[in-house]
Amino acid sequence: MDEKQKIRVRMAPSPTGPFHIGSARTALFNYLFAKKYNGKFILRIEDTDKERSEKKWENDINDAFEWLGITCDEGPGKGGDFGPYRQSERTGTYRKYIEKLLAENKAYPCFCSEKELEIHRQYLLSQGKPPVYSGKCRDLPQKETKEKLTRNPNAPVIRFRTPNKKISFNDILRGKIEYESGIFGDFVVAKDSQTPLYNLACVIDDYEMQISHVIRGEEHISNTPRQILLAESLAIKTPQYLHLPLILNQQRAKLSKRDPQINAKVLDYKKDGYLAEALVNFIALLGWNPGTDKELFSLQELIGEFSVEKLQKAGAVFNKQKLDWLNGRYIRQLKPEKLTELCAPYLIEAGLIGKNFPFDVLTKIVCLHQERLKTLSEITAMAAFFFQGNLDYDADLLRWNEMTNEEIAEALQKSEKTIYAVAQSDWTKEKLSEILLFEAEKFHQRADGTGDRGWLLWPLRISLSGKKASAPPFEIAEILGKEKTLQRIKKAIEKVKQIRNNI
């Protein structure tokens, strides 16, 4: 990288729907590139599609940026020397360039109806040819053009007069790429004299905002030759291009916004209990390899490690299991108080606790599950049994190995008697563990003379949690308290007796 070059990169999402995971990765790589080389990261909102653009989706973009910790140096609400940063506010700038193209005969009005265009398109496709414009309006006499404009000044779109030539450019990641202009013909560049379509608006804005590098997804490669031709026709400089690999689903198809297997909406990951640090770490590894075995990176570490040389050309598979694993790692690094703060809203929303639930008790409950949580939202299912009056579980779950119903009842009664004898002053997980483990060693002997602790502890743990997988019974009992612990053991004994009576 040229140290003297002024680095300015941009992210230009359209506010037409929820912010997508692929867009988040593009934003992240632009941000890392800018910060690595002391450059500027610009947010530009491409909202010229008036019918589909909505303020709520711009808010969604801003909220996603804020959550992920990706801050722009210039943009809507942030300001900067090259604004405005919403395309809908830049019509005066666009009009100047569109009029220049028309005045220099590098673009022209097209009066063809959609029906005409579609008929010609289908014909070319049937012949195995590229569906390019026929050129019907390309060389209309000036007089006829004026007459048509007089009759219906709002009817024509504006097409670029594409020169017949080979376009080549150097992609930083992929090397030299070449296109023949004949494959896309005279394409539409504006809806009218002040409303450019994507390719022209992009070229104008990148130039006006002094963008040095355009880092975007591979799907935009085909737009690049069009944009280069437009820049050449306007006699303006083009930025350097880098096209990132696609994000793929498990079937190695391009990840779409409506993928049935993978949720692509960024803020849904926040809602589902993923940490921003984990998601940033995960998407950074989609198409970028640090060249080491290290897998956990903070945002600052990513800035230090990032380089375009470590980007890969091949598509990157979105592995949900890997994301869950990473998120679990980050959860386990959280301090107890912080984890409790993050988990509490899920328990409140589920109606399991109120806003004034004792924080110290809640911290004990949450931390009991910290090692097993993959997402914050899982706390509701894992910890619900602490807040429920009656546990709903199959009595057969109380059975350890081949225990009979009588042996289950006997084990529970032994636990009840042992726990009843524990003084309130000794009601700690350490004391409960000491006493119950001692009794469990004696309760059932294996053939080799060693104690099988499961005969006592399994029915006890199920009676307290109602779950096949949970924390040890001593830790659960400490939080439940003596009275509630004994109540749950009694109810478990009643469940077993019911089975015996129904046989």
C-alpha cells in the first residue's frame, strides 16, 4: 500500500430492507482497511429508489453499525466536507453530470416502452444472444427527439451511448479483468435529468467524495466496466477496485436475504442473543484468513492484523455452528455482572422474572449456565425451572440406568432425609456437595465395590430441575433454598408413587 496515498473508502447501502450480513461484512472490511492505513470510512445512503427506500431501514443500518462498533468518519448525521451523504439530497449535483452527458451526445433520451423492450429482450435470448438494447432511439433525428419531449417530457429514460471497446481494470484481489462493451450495450443511466440509476450515481458520488478504493462484493464485478466507461466519458478519475468473495450457505450457493437456513438480518442476531464482538469476529473470518491458528480477535486486533493480501478469492461458507461456538467463547469471557445484565431482558420478556428481581440471586442463576450458553437467549430455556412453581417432566426421566420405581422412590427419600438434616446456616453448595456425595458413595455399590453416585444424584437433580441436562444438584439447591428444594423432592416422590399406583 502506498503510504502517501490518501485512503478514503465508503459503504453505500440502500435503505430498502433490513441490513444484511453480507453488507455488514463489506462495511467491516472497508472499516478495517481505512483504520489500518489511517484513512477515512464514509457511510453513504443510496436512497434514490423512492418507492422502496424507507427511513426505518436507514435507522436499521445505523443501529446495526452502532451495535457492531463500526463507526463512520463521515455520513448522514455525522457530517463531513463532501456531503450531503444521502443520494436523495444530491439531485443538483447529479443534474450537472447528466446534462453534460446529454450535451456532449454521450447519452440520449430513450422513448421505447417496456413492452417493446421486453419483446426485443426475449427475441435476443431465444437466439442465444446478450439481451442488449436494440439502439432504436440511439440516432433519432434531433427534431424528432424534441417533438417527443414536447409531447411527453416525463416519458424518456436516459441511456448511455456505450462505445464499442474492450474495458480492462486491475482488481486488487483478482488481478486483470477484461470485458467487451458489446455484452451490455446502451444501458439506462438515469430515470430523468436529475435521478441517476445506481451505476451513474455511484460514479459521480465516488468522484465527488474523493473515494480512493471501492471495496465491495463480487456480485458488483459486472458493474465495474460500466462505471469505468461512465467515468471516462465524464473525464473523471476512477478509484481502485477490490471485489470480495461471496458468502455462501451450506449448499455453497450465494447467501440471500431470504435464505431459509440462515437468518441474514444483522439486528436479528442481536435479538437472538449473539454478542456484537462474536459476530464481528465471525464475519471477519468469512473471506479473510489471518495466516495463523488464532480465531478470536477483538476489533482493534482485526485492525492491526488486517491486510488485503490475506483475503481469499473463493466463496466463504457461513457456518452457523462456528458462529455459535465463537459466541459461546465470548460469553464465557464475560464477567458475572455483565452476563447477568445481558441475560436479564430475555428472562423479563419471557415473563419469568420482574424488573426488580434480586440481582445477586439472578447472577448466581445465570452464571450457573455460563459454560453451556451458546447465545444469551438460551438462558430462558435453561434457567426457566428456577422460576416455575410446578415442573413439567416425565417421571421416567428420574430413572438412572435400570432403576426400578421403588429404587427411584428410595433414592429420593434418602436425598430428602439427608437434605432435611442440613442446617440453614450450612446451606451452601459446598456443604450440600460434601454431604450428598458422601451419601451417594454408600447408597449403591457396583460389582467392584465402588459407589455409583448416579443412583442418588440423578433422581435428585431431575427432581430439582426437570431437565436431562443441567447444573449439579448442589448448585441448584443452594439457589432454590431449603424449603423449595424439599418441595420439589416431595413432588418427585409423588410422581413415582403415581406410576406405581397406575401399574
